[in-house]
Amino acid sequence: MKNWQGLLCLIMLGGGMISGVYFERHRVREMSKPVSTGVEVESLGVELVWLAGDDESTMQILVYEPTIEDLLDAIEWVESLGDPDAVGKAGEIGTYQITKQYVDDVNRIIRVLSMGIPYFTYDDRWDRTSSREMTSILTGFYSTGFDVYRFEARARIHNAGPDGWRNDPRWFVRNRGYTIEEAVVKINNSLVYWELVKSAMEGGNE
């Protein structure tokens, strides 16, 4: 599932550390790590950088940049193992286990953003391509403004709704009428879900 998208060379050693840059989305970020061939560096909670090389004065960084397609593949795997005929206990349907409420929300987003595409129907949940597009639209809309944790936010939003990215149980008590216990369960469930998606993105479904 990994898409290796670039090789950055010219990483010079100094004081037992290596320093360099790697590209994540459209930004350049700095990184440093104790010298050790085969060390993995994490960002976004996903393995992005692989240190390789056998020269003590120069190292290479092979950059793995996960894409939205990788994220959608991972969500699909966690939700249904890719089964378009999957049906959940609460009426979730298809490869992405989408509810009717989810479809309604996607259509509202299409209307609000004047996206100029046809509205989705409930039957579209049986279609993998349509379900994937709905997942992309909804999770992208509600994660706008996120940077480093956007992939995590998108996964948790798909699992737990528009507010699924939140980590403060008191917010759910104040704004959604949850008890503290209910809020903690919701947050913990979405965090577990993200770990499953992250694992799938790292190749755990291969």
C-alpha cells in the first residue's frame, strides 16, 4: 500500500545526529534523529521516513508520503475488508459502511459548497466508487484547517461523526449532551479506530 514518492540525499552528519528535510503534503519539514541505519521516523502517526545507507558520513532519506487514496484504502479495509455487500448492525452499508444520515450530510455539503455534482442516493452506498467519493467529501469537509493530524482527524470523523476528532470529553458534555462516561467511550473508540486505520496504512492488511 505504500507509495514511495521521493529520495532526498545530502544528509550530513554532525554530533552524532543526522538532519534533513522531508516533504509531507506540500510543506517541507525539518527532522533530526540519532544516526542508525533502518530507523523509522513517524509523522501524522504514520511511517513516513525511512533512513537507509551504510556510509557513516552521508545518509539517504527515502520519503514515504501517504496520500488520501492510501487513507481511503485503509478505511475501506477496516470497515468491511473491501466487501461491497457488507451490512452493519446499525444499517451501515457497503465497503465504507455508510449510513443514511451520512449520505444526507454529504448531500448537504455538496449543496453548501455548490460543488456542481449530482446528489448521492442511499442506493449509492452499495457502489464502491460512490461510497469512496462520499467518504472523501465528508471527511475532507469536516477536517478543513487541520495540518499535522489531518489523516487522523479524517479517519476518526468517518468513524465517529463530524466531531469525532475531538479529544476533550467536556466538550461533548457541554455541546452534545453526553455524560462524561459516554464521551470518554466515544473518544476512546475513535482513537482505537484510528490505530486500526493507521495499521492498515502501514501495510497491516497485506
